[in-house]
Amino acid sequence: MSQTVYSTSQTATTTAQADVELKQVVKVFDQEPAVRGLDLRIHQGEFFSILGPSGCGKTTTLRLIAGFEVPTAGQVLIQGINMNRTPAH
């Protein structure tokens, strides 16, 4: 399973700090990868959606961003701060 993230944003630039950024995020449950090597940048004011078939990691990705799951590898950054060890509450 490979994951490709497309951005159609006209205003976001690759040099600007993203408000939400996932860097090579991996999440494994019982030796089964749910998310593999995901890179994602979401800038302020940007609208995005996650589309895909059942079991492709959509909900897991959102749970990682929300802090309900900790990545097996990689980083979840919110406004540049690594959230990997920050509790969701």
C-alpha cells in the first residue's frame, strides 16, 4: 500500500511552515501497517479531505493528527511542535 497526498492549494508554499505536518509517519497495529511513510502538509486556511477505500488508513491518519494515536515512526507536528509525546487532552 503506497500513499500519495495531492495538494491543489494555490496559496500554500513549500517554504512556509505548515500548521499541521506529518513527516514519514508510520503506524503499525499487531505487525500490520495501517499507515506507511505518510508525508502531509496542511497550511492555515487550507481545506483538505482524505479519500480512499476501506482500510487504507484514513481514520488512523486523523487519529494520529488528533493525538489519539502515537506514530510508530515519523513525526506529527502542529505549528512546528512535535506532538508525538504530547497527550491529547
